[in-house]
Amino acid sequence: MPRIAFSAARGSGAGAQRDVLINVFLRGGMDGLSAVVPYGDPDYASSRGPLAIPGPSSGNGSVDLDGTFCLSPSAAPLHTPYADGRLLVVHAAGAPIHTLSHFAGMRRWETATPLSNSLPLSEGWVSRHLSTVSPLGSGTVRALSVSALLPWTLTGAPGAIPIVVPQTYAFPGEISTALERRQVLADMYSPQPAPMGPAATSALDALDQLGGVQFSSYTPSNGAVYPGGPFGGGLRSVATMLKAGLDLECCVVDFDGWDHHVQMGPLSGTYASMLDTFARALEAFYLDLKNSGIGYTLVAHSEFGRRVAPNLSDGCDHGFGNAMYLMGDGVDGGRVLTQWPGLAPTNLNQGDLDVTIDYRDVLFEVAERRLGSPDASVLFPGHTPTLLGVTI
């Protein structure tokens, strides 16, 4: 589910910043090798076979990043924030253990407990974060999920609520009796113990807050154009609410459907179309909030990557290492951060891109330096972080 975190204070340095956290989960195992392409790796073309994407010199629309990596043609819009130094790609990142299960992979990412076979934790890492910092507003609506159900990321979070389409979230029935009916519901449910009471209060307060947001008349800034569909619409709604000043602290926006085992189509098929939507949506969000004064950190990731070699159906099966994407004014971007293991057969992990950067290191730094976490070790139990310099 999508989550948003609103900013109380803006500045730099640990503990000084409370950005809005926008967590984009690319569910299904997005192929990072076809988004941020290691065209300079001498084993790339032979390893990927028919799925290989030619480098920038081919004139296919790929955008060079650093002589080793390029954005594929469909990912080219990401170069807008990248060129401004506000988009960072963390490549060969992921969980430190290998799993081929979507469900185990997602839960381990979202609870930040990748080493646990029994998965004992039922709350998400963002839930733990919100439980350790003071709310920025009343505390009744702290996190908004642009989805039908609350994701693991926000399970157990105080003031978290899922809403599929924020712009249509309204109190039903006749307007003339809405206040009286709302009061009846508040009197009935709000005094109840958790989880019912707090959930009812959050839902009713969300109705009040979203009712004052002018979604229909919203005009994005700086010429930003969001792509159609749920993902682009979700990020547009997030921008609208941020600019309306809602006291949200986190938003998770899902983009599902990346499990491309058959006819992946990295240049002109299903994958290319989805990647184009992803890239244009992030570019639009970046332009829309540029120079707005709203502090946010967007983190986009998937539960795992895809195998290096294609299968016999011109798709890719479940893999290991992948790319993460960080965007925002507090991100030290304009580069690809990686400890690249290489794609030579002897460097692969069971045929997959190896993980050389633990995703918890990235999230740990974001939590401490951009979200104002007083002690991020509580959010990632049992993990000793390596600081990577992903933030300013």
C-alpha cells in the first residue's frame, strides 16, 4: 500500500529532517537489468541474449549515465531528476538471502527481517518508525495507503489507513444528514479498543481531511504530465495531498505486475510499456514538487530481480540482485551507486546478479537522515548498517 510522510522541519543532517516518505513497491520482481542497463559490462550482451538492450551508441534512445550503465529507452524520463542530481540508482542491491517466493520476498522486505525463516515480526519497518516519532499533526491519519489493503510495510502503524482512490473517498449518502450520521458512527466506534476504535477514528478523520482537497481542479506544476492508470494517478494524488498540507508522514504506492516469465519485451513489449509508465510517473512527480518547498524522499524497489539469462519463452525467471531508486532533494543523486559484481558466469549467484548492497543499509540511512528517526536500529533489528552516503 502507498504511504506518505509529511515534513515537519526541513534541513540537512541526522535528526533535522522529517521528509515525506513515499515508498513505491514494484511488486512481482522488476527486472532492474532492463531498466538501468550495465551495457559496459563485457559479459552483458552475451549473458542476456535476445533480451539485451544496446547501449547509447546504437541510437535506440538509451541514455548514458556513466559509461558503464545507461537508462533503457523506456526509462529515459528518469534522466530528468538524475541530471539534476536528485535521482540515485543503487544497483546490485537486495536482501542478503536468496528467495524465489514473491510472498516471502515481499514480507521480508516490508518487515525488514530478511534473515528470519519464521518471519516472527508482524509489523512493517515504517510501522516501527511511526511508533518511535511524534506525529506531525493530530496523529489520527499519519499514513495513507493508495490501495485496497494495508501492506506489511504499514501493518501495525499508528494512524495508517488504506484508500484505493483518494479523490473519490467521500462520506456516502445525503449531504444534508452527513454530519449527524458521521457523529453516530463516531459515538459508536471511536470509544472501542484497538484496532477498531483507532481505525474508525482514522477513517472518519480521513474523510474530513480528503474532503477539503481539491483533486478535480489540481494543476501539476512545471509542466508535469502524469501518465494515465492507477500508478500515475496514485502519485498525482499524493502530490495533490502534499500540496494541500495534509499531515501525512508516509505513503506507499504499489505498481504490480512485473512478473514477466513470458515475452517480457524490454524494448517494445509489456515490460517496456510498464517501465515507460514508471519512469514518466516519477519524472512528473519530481517536476510537480520541484521548488515546492515540500521535503520528500521517494524509495522505489522490488522484492527481487530477474535471472541474468532469459528463459525459453523470451522472459526472465525469478532472480536475486536488483536496482533501487531514490529520489528527492535530500538524495545524493546523479550517479549509479554499486559494488558491481560483474555478469561473468563465475561471478553470478546461482545464475543471478549477486547482491552486494543490503537494502536495509539504504533504508537505515533514509530513516535516520531524512525521516528524523531517533534510533534507526530499532527499525532494522539485528542489523549493523554500512552507511553508503545515499543522502545529503
